[in-house]
Amino acid sequence: MANIDDYNAKLDVIKAIPDEDVQIPAIPVDVALQEAENLHHWSLDDFDALNVVGISKEMINDLPVRAGACREAQSIWNKDYRSQQEAQKEWAEQAPKAYEFRNDLLASLRFAYRIDDALLSRVSAITDGSGHADMIQDLNDIAVLGRENPEPLTAIGFDLTQLDLAATRADELADLLAEANGDKADPNESKIIRDKAYTHMKVLVDEIREAGKYVFRNDKNRLKGYSSDYWRKENRKKKDENNEAAE
């Protein structure tokens, strides 16, 4: 099965995992995925011995399916995460221009409405507040005020199409800021699904490994296939560092 097929086949089960049971990956996910695939092939060779302690052929063959679902979930989350990073980069480029545009529009409104206290008061109200969201709202408010009172603006040679641009930019910037902040379409959903897919895979990996460690506790050649090569290397590295520190 393709990863997307594994993902679709397992999605309901993955979503049903309680939040309190979710395990956050402690090792790189790509490493965990490869170790699950390796365990599948290793444990197939030991099926008869593992079956005695309750590990079925269905459980072993479910390993690559769970790994495929997790791999797809990881890809989906990576795509969403990169999209947010890209939005943050674009926001960093667009925001200064938007503030400058807002300030220039306000200068035009102040000058055009300088002899009308009521309109000038509305311009002052627009300038209240601070922050990105406020700046975006300012652009929309400027567009509304200018469209309602175009004559003084026309009198100073102001280009009224700038009001349409302000409204359009307000909409675009609101979407961009939401993407940059990760506030659109339940941004954590893909991360939650990835973590649950990882948990679904790891639970089975742990169960088969524990069985293998018991069954082959006196057979070093087969026992090695039921532990994490990643953690073996990490523990060996830590041991070497400690020995060097002691010297």
C-alpha cells in the first residue's frame, strides 16, 4: 500500500487515540519510521517463536501499515509547518510596507479633512490602538471613511483607487497574518494527527520489541533486532563522552 492509503486506512483509529495517551517523538521521526520497517522484517523471521508469546502475523504485518500512515502524517505536518514559515517570511517583508502605506494614507486624510473637525476626529479614532491586527483594521477603516467622504480627497489630488487598494490589502494581510501566526484552519491539527500516528506505530513497535527481548533474552544474535539502534548509538556516545570527561 502507498503511504496515503495506509494513512486513510488508519485515520479513524489514529484520531480516536485519547490525547492523554499521545507520545511525543523522542527520536527523529524518519529514524523511528525506518526502525519500525526494520523490525517488521526482523520479526517476520522470528514469527514462530514470537507467536508463542502472543505476537500474531497480523500484528507484525500491521507494522509497515502504521509506519506508512505515520510517514504520510509527517509529510502533511511538514507541509503545513513550511507553509507557516513561508507566511512568516512573507509577513516580515510585507508588514513594513503596509505600515508605511497606512501612515501615508492617514497623512492624506488628515490634510484633506483638516477643516472638518468631525471627519478629523474620525481619522484620530482610526489611529488609536497598536499592533499588526490594528494596522490591518486601520487600512479597512481608512477605505470606508475615504469612500464615504471622497470630495475633500479629490480636492487635494488624492488618487481614490488607493482606497480600494487599502481595503484589498487589509483582506490580504489579515489572511497572511493568520497563516504566519498559525491561526488558520486549526493549525495544530496536522501536528496532533502526526503525534497520534506516531503513537499508534510506537505502541506496536514497543509490544513486539518487548516480546522479542523476552523470547531471545539468551540469544544475542536475535536479541539485537529488538532494540533501537538509534538509542544504542546515543548511549554509546554518551558513555564515551563520560569516559573522556573522567580522564
